Amino acid sequence: MTLPRPILRLGWAFHKALFRASGGRIGARRAGEGLGTLFLVSKGRKSGTTRRNGLFYVEDGQNFVVVASNAGADTDPAWWLNLQAAPDAEAMLGPRRIPVTARAAAPEERARLWPRLDRANPEYARYREKATREIPIVILEPR
């Protein structure tokens, strides 16, 4: 069952506050085969304001893989729209800040990554069933 959007937003707000208050020591962990949490720092495409979004990720070699699911909504999340306009961003993993460039996964990458992402977070499969759009997989490549 997918939680209602206000509950999801409240959870991420708490997560972000805990991460900030602890200097990145709490609220993030490095993912192996499982799911980790990173904070993506990017620029708003309209405002130019710095935005920080908490995202689940898996590692794929040196890259970080995130899903622009927007909890199964029929619109892309703002952070993905922002990255399409300005793909250079920063991934915060604990206290580490890693400059990254974002891109959409190629079809062969999507085919390879979806099973792994679904194992890490079964909600992704439910989101794909719910959405009328193709949910993007986003590759964050360290620069």
C-alpha cells in the first residue's frame, strides 16, 4: 500500500531535518544490494534556488541510481524536471558531497536495473502500475 502524499512529505521532511541536525551522520547509509538514502542538491529550473531532495538509491558501479517515481503520480517530480534543465548537481551521502551529472537511463539499462530496484523497494512496481507515464530511472554519474 502506498502511503498518502502528505504522510510521505512529512516523513521526508523529518528525514531531512535529522540529516541536517546530525551533520549527515544520521539519515543516510551507503547501499550495497539494498536501498540507501542520498540527498540530491540541484538548482530550481525556474527560480535558480538550491533544492535538496532526499532520494532512495542503489549503486551501479560508481554511479548512483534513483527513480523519479513521484510516488506513482502521473507527473514527473520537480527534482527530475530541474535535472533535465541543469543536469549538474551534487549527491550528499552522509557528510560526503559528490558532484554528479544526471541522465535518464537508456532502455538496456532500464531493463537491467528495474528488477534490482524492485527487489530493493517493492513500492516501485506498484508505482509503475499506478502511473500512466513511464517512470524514469535516473543515473547520477560522479564528475
